[in-house]
Amino acid sequence: MTNINQLSKWNRDISRAIAALGSNGFFPALVEAINGQVNIDYPQVWLYHRDLPPRVLYHEIPKNALPGQVDEYLEGPYREDPFYQTSMQQPRSKLYRLSRVTLGKLQDTDYYQGYYSDTGTVDEAVYLAKLHGGNVINLSMMRLPQNGPFSDSEYEILYLLAEPVSELLKSHSEHDDFAVTHLI
């Protein structure tokens, strides 16, 4: 964070997310806090299970993009998703960037050719939070062409936010309502 105004905004916004822990307002408040620091498009929160298909917990995807972004993904491409694979292989970090996870070779993959190229996005970064039992919450932040890929300075900001964001995702999952609804 580069200045006192940006830091002040983060503190106000993340405080709203903290106050919303355990409620339906948590994911929107958390996304708003992140978006106040770095512009993100199509934010999505996924719950990844080891033996079940992913479950979308929250998204801000326009209705016309839902079939390509969510429905088609759940039909099988999620298995080839580099973020899904990273999530299921004991992730070491709390933030991942698509270009780094794929070593810059995304366009050479079946995942890209069969699914990702049709999403209309040009970059993606995710926050991961490891939960008990091997489950993972993935907060996906995509970028549309008009905003371009994440710059190095934007990625640095996202990296600075990774620890509190991941811990809040984990804390939210430990509330009784979340566990009963999503983990049982």
C-alpha cells in the first residue's frame, strides 16, 4: 500500500468484512475490500473438496457470463484448472497468480484451449485458505481485457493482502452456519 489514504481505506473496508464474519455479507464485504485496493473482475469464491466437484459460494459474474464461467467449469474443466490442482496438492502459499502457476504456458494447455480461452478474461489471481479435512476456499479474481493483466505493482498489493484475506476466509469457514451448510 503506497499511501496513508489507501491504507486508511483498506482498514475501513476490511473492518466491514471482519464485522460480517459468519454472515451472508462476509464474501461481498471481503471482495469490496480487495477491490478497493486492486481492480478485480468476476470475483468468485469456490469451495474445493478433494472428492466432490467444487461448489461456488459467491460470485459477481453477470448473468450472461454465468454459463461459460460456472456451469461449463463444473462440467469437468475444473479438474484441469491449475488453481484446483494446486489447491488439492497441499498449497504452500496464500496467493497464486495464473501466469506463475502455469509457468507462462497456459495457452499450451487443454484447459486453456477447451475452456479458459472462452471465459473472456486475460489474467487471474487467487487467494487460497486451507481448511480442516483437506478442503480449500479459493477466492478467484479475474481480469477482463479492458483492465489488462495484473501489473507487478498490483500483484505486490495482492500479495501484501494475502495473509489477512486467507485468515479471514478460514475464520469465516469455522462459523457454525458455514460448516453446516457447506462442509457436511
